Amino acid sequence: MSKLLTDPFLQNPTATTVHVVWFTEFIGSQHLIKYGENLNQTAIATTTKLTRTREDQKSRVGNQTEDGQIYQKPTIRHIWRHEAEVTGLTPGIKVNYCITSITEDNQSINSDIFTLTPLPNPNSPLKILLTSDHQIKPMVAANLQKVVETVGQVDAVWFAGDLVNIPDRASEWFDDNRGNGFFPCLQGKANYQMDGDGVKITYTGGKIIQNAPMFTCIGNHELMGRYAREDSLNGEFDDTIPHHIAQELYGHNLEKDKLKDNSFNTNTYEEIFTLPESKEGGKTYYAVSFGDVRLVVLYATNMWRFPSTENGRKGKYGEVEADLQKPENWGYGQIIYEPIYRGSTQYNWLEKELNSQEFQQAKFKVVMLHHPIHTLGDNIVPPYTEPVQIMERDNTGNIKAVRYEYPKDKDYLIRDVIPLLEAAKVQLVFFGHSHLWNRFVSNSGMHFLETSNVGNSYGAAYGNRKRENIPAMGSDNYIAIADANGLEPVTPSIAPILDGDGKAMPFISSNQISVFSIFDTGTGTVSSYRFDVRKVDAEVIKFDEFKLK
């Protein structure tokens, strides 16, 4: 029997409209929204097919619970996207809606009834969930379930990148058989079991995006590499190269789509979501006014590489010895996907946006990006700049080694972007990537929040723990402990976690304690909550709160 692949979710509201999107594995004969007090109004959906969604030997989908049981290589999975625009709405007025998909054999499938609204007016008190780095990790379903149980229905979700692990792997979005796919967790349809204190606890996530729009930004896990060149989706994900290298390898006259196929792409991410768009960046970077907030979303992420090249891995700091004579197999270091340095197209757009009337008049000015600017996490190393390639040759001209340096004084975010944000009086910069919670405040009073300890964590460079991604040769460019860009972390203001000596820790990095944050625009406060996923009916503790001036 046919069924919906997802519940509907809300996208890209305007002052009088909102888009409703859902997915099926059948093309159907018609798809529509019914809305209004008695569901007596109708909007017909437009149907498109996702072009890159596949499954492979690493998928956990259907009856495949181990590698390669069903899929031995990337295999197309046919998924259709349905989108309708509801018009004639009034800010602040919630409208009931449901969706109907009719199959080719005239079977009618309906969703439950949810509510939608257009963009909220200024002076509307809103609760906005700040989240990132779900990546089908273990604590996500628990995290989102506790969001709804603690604060009720939020008014929007801001998602600072890394939505799934491999963006072209369909099951990670829709129906990973471990029970914690992206949409199930955000729609209260997860079924993820965790080991509690002597018992199994099942978490279902939260019904969130059926009733609240979600605004996302691109993280490194939204990018796929050279299309269909590798025999696994993991391999294809890792196989990204810079545009200029693709042109050298495959021709300088590559059309835009061919260039993306031979370097890197965000095709699946952009096909799934309907987002505000900028003329320069489309869906990849944009700005939107939401109530009293002007939210500026940047495309600031780079390819995560391993610190070393052992086991043939593409490395941050060098190339695999066996591939030195095969530049088509190189990783080219931790490449930046979209320029943001001074004078680049994105930088110029950002400068113009920060000077716009919409931004200047907003009560709250917030910037969201994926890459951290201040963090105790490992991923702030190396600095956010293009890799400088250093090639060593022997006396006959053969390549002996290829390594990469990242000069700290050329960090684009610190050198170029932060001065713009400071001058524009941005109050909050929100990001993810390092899978922990920590926050910082600059001398000007600008707040930096990383609240990505949602699904799992990898540790904080604090106390005696050094970062694990520092190159063996060492350099002043790579800071082993503390924030690499010089700010002191802020100790949580209400209930910090204590270390073994009873001292308050200025971060949360845990695979048992999950964290979420809520921005209340009515009071201007950002509150962070924690709870222990191993405890049935765990107490949710507000451990930090700060106010935007």
C-alpha cells in the first residue's frame, strides 16, 4: 500500500503566503493542499523528481541492516517532491491544513491536520529553535522530542548546516531503518532506541516543521563531490576538488552543470528545500526578515579532511604518497566551497545587505553560517583560508611530497567578515560544525553561539585536552588549546556542568547529554537547555541564558 514518504513541512513564508512541501515514492495523479477553517480551500501542488537521490552499500534502509546486503553500489532511488503555495494569508492568524496525494490507481492518501502562517509581523513574540549538525546521529530524536515537551510548538527553525551525513543518500533524509532519519526526527515520526539506565528508551523526535518554517544554511555535509566517479556514496562525498582544478583536468569551457559534476555540488540540498534567495547566491546565501529579526545566512564551509593521509585518506595537510603522480586523485586540502574573502561576490553581497534598510531597521540582527568563528572545538583548525600548496621535487623533477599550509593571518572570517559584522552591530552569530555547546562575547558585545551538541560530540580543546587535528610538523597557524581566535569562552550563566574538581565548565561536549537552544524574540533572550538522554523522563535543565541588546 502506498504512503507518504514525509509529512508536509513549511518553507519560505512571505507576508501573505507560505510554501508546503512533501515527498512520495510514487509520481501520483494529483497532489494538493486543503486549508482553511473547514479545509474547504484547495491549492494544487507542482511535482518534480529528485535527480541525485540514491542508496548504496552503506545505506541502512528497508531490509539492509549491514553493508551491501541489497545495494552493492550507488543505485538511483525514485523520489518525487510536491510543492504548493498557500496564498491570501494574514500574519499572526494560524490556518489549518492537510495534504492529499492521489496515486496512479486513484488511492487517496491524507496527512494529519497541521497549522500554517505567513511571515510574522514585527513586534510578534516568537520562539525560534537554534540547531545544527543532526547527521542522523544518536541523540537527535531525543533532542527534538525534548524541544517540544519543554517549550511547545516553536515558530521557526534555524538550522546551521550538516543536516545529514551523505546528502545524496535518500534514506538519511527519509527513512533510515535505525529510526532517526532527518525528516522523521523533525516531524515526530522517529523510532530511535537508546540505552537508558538499565532500560531501552525509544525517542520519536518532535512534530516541528509541519507547523513552523525552517531556514537552513549549507554545511560541509550538504556537498557531494565528482558525480558517479566512485563506487560508493561515501567515496563520492569525499571526492571534491576545486573548480579551477576541474577546469584544468576536464577543460576550461565546462558548462555550469558539468563543472559541478566534476568538482562539487549542492544539487540534492537545493532540490529538497525552498528557501529565500539572493540574486547573487540563490539558495546558498540569502537574507530574510522574520518578525523582529533580520536573519543573514552565509555559505561559509569547507571540505573536512583527515589530519593525516594514513590508509590512503585525503588529508588536510598533504597528499597520499601513492597518488603523488596522479593529481586527478588529489584532495587539494581543506578547500573552501564558496569565496567569502574581501572583494568576492558573497562578500560584496553581504556588505550590501548589512547596509540595507531591512537590516539596519531590524530590532535583532543575526548571522547564521556553518563554520565556527570562535569555538573550543577541533574544527576551527586549520584557519578558514585557501590551502597554500607546497610541492617538493627531487633532482629529476619528480614530486616527492605535496603538503598544505593555512596561514592564520589570512583567515577570511576573522580578517574580512568579522569587521563587517562589528561595524553593522550584529548582535548574534550562530554556527555549528564542532558538535558541542559553547559561547563567546566580543569586546563590542557581539555574541557567538555554537549549539551543535545535538546528536553526538567529539570533544573540546580545553584544560589538558589538545586538538587532535594539528599537523605533525607543528606551526603557529594551528592552536592546540582554547579558542583559536582568541576569545575566552563564557561560563553558562545558570547551571553549568562541573568537572571532577567541582569547577564550572564553559562548554558541553557529551554523548549522553544533549543540548538545544531557543531564541525568544519577545524578550530578546537566548536560552540553552540540557538533559541526559539515558534517563527516562529526564529533567530538562535551563543552564544558560543571555540577552541581546
